[in-house]
Amino acid sequence: MRLKDIMSATVTVVPAKETLEKARTLLRLHRIHHLVVVDGITVVGVVTDELLQWGSAEGIARVEDVMVRHVATGAPEMTVRQTANLMRRSAVGALPVVDKDHHLAGIVTVSDLLDLLGRGRERPVQRSKRWTLRHRGRRPTASRIGLRSK
């Protein structure tokens, strides 16, 4: 399964120069936890509700001062496994998805991956036949390893 199959195509974005209060209002309004920060059409960061709360407590006014700047991004053709590994390696809860022209195409969150796992749609690759001692000495044939002959 590919990232394009599970990503949310509607992404709530916020300009880097926006105030923290307006960004927090967007989060509450859309009932989400992550905002993609853009400069025009370019992804420049990600901001979370937690960062916005911290910034407000510290007296910071703009989103660009609290956002995570070095953002890991995914491609629509990435597999779900590659996405999960990238998110785990980068320790992020949301991954903006950008197309080959570097335009924002969607977003995938940990909740999306857990939802997919909970529904059981991502199936592991079928395991090969496990050979035991009783199969020792015999050459594997198509019928013994579960393949159908043409």
C-alpha cells in the first residue's frame, strides 16, 4: 500500500508569519494536532499544538519562531512501511507529503498509520514455506512450496 492511498489530501496550512493565536484557532477549528507551515507553496515547517502552547507561555508571537524547521517529507509513492520507518527515525507525529514538483500533496499522521493497522488493511508479505527436517533431502518443487504450475 502506498502513501497516496492513506494520506489526507486536505491539509490545513498556516503562513510562517501568522500569529500563534490564529494558528491555535485553526487547530481547534479543524480538530487537528499538526499544521504545515508554508511560505507561498513551499513547505518550510510543521507546528504542533504543544509548540504553540509553549510559544504562548514564553510570549512568542509568530509561528516561524516556534515551528520545526527541518521537516521530513514523504512522497506519494512511498510504501506504508517506508513511511512508518521514516516517521520513527525522525521522531515526528506528522509527515507532509510532497509531489515531485515539491508541492504539498497531503499529510500522514501517526493516527492514520494506527488506523490502517487497526483495520488490518496492510498485510505482510506471504511467508515462504518453512522447511522442517521431514523435507530434508527432497528438492523443492512448485507443488511443495505452494506455487501452482502453469
